[in-house]
Amino acid sequence: MEKYLVFLLVFSMAIFGCINVSADIQNQTQNLTVDIPQVINVAITPSSLNFGSVIPGTNNVLPINNPISFNATGSNVDLVIITASVSGLPFETGLRINGASPASLNLPINCTKVANICNYELKQQSASLDVPVGFTAGTANGVITYTITGSIPL
């Protein structure tokens, strides 16, 4: 029995030792896919325009913290900012952006691609306020609402 086991061991080594195992190196590829959504990220500063104390009948009053800045860093699309609405008196009738009614604001902010990363120029707009003669005393508050849309840059 011992001879039989030695024979099997020697025979196995001879068979497996004679087999030449060769392997070709193969390069395998893998496809990659990612979907990048449109991102609109606009910081509008200051968060509140402060016109200070204004005597009724005064026109073209600049806010203490002028100008309005639109910073699109972090977006990845071409943007257009428009004024959707202005609420609160005297702002509804007396607010001006760059000397015109806020309703006319149509501000494009385009992506400039560098190595497929969008970069943006800081856009600034100047606000002013006209307060009509006889406007009631007290603190007046209002809100500007902007609509911001985006499109994939060409």
C-alpha cells in the first residue's frame, strides 16, 4: 500500500509538473457613466437693503448697503435672473434697479467653462428709492422676489 501511495504521488508530480500553464495578460475595460443634474446656486447680497431715514418727497435715495450682488458660484448652468415682484409700499412704486423699474430686470449670468467647471462673473446692480411727498411716517418693509432660471451652457 505504501508503494502504491508513493507511486501515485510521483505519478501526480510527473503529470502536473509536465503541464505548462501559461496565462496571457488581458486588459479589461469598464464603462463609466454619471448623470450630473442642473444646479442653480445664487447668493444675493445684502439679504436686506437698508435705505435708512428718508424724508418724504426725496428721490433717488441709495441704500446704505448698496449695491445688490448676485454670486452664482456653485451653479453649473447659464442663468437668467428677473424680478418676479416687489411688494410693500413705497417699494412697489418707488424702487428702481439701475434707474429703471425692477420689472425690467433681465440679468444673464453665463457660465464660463474652464476644464469643464463653470466660473461666473459677480454681477452687481444699483438700487434706489423714491419716496412720495406725504408718505406716512413709520418703518416701511417690502420684499423683492426674483425668478432664476437655468439652461445648460453651450
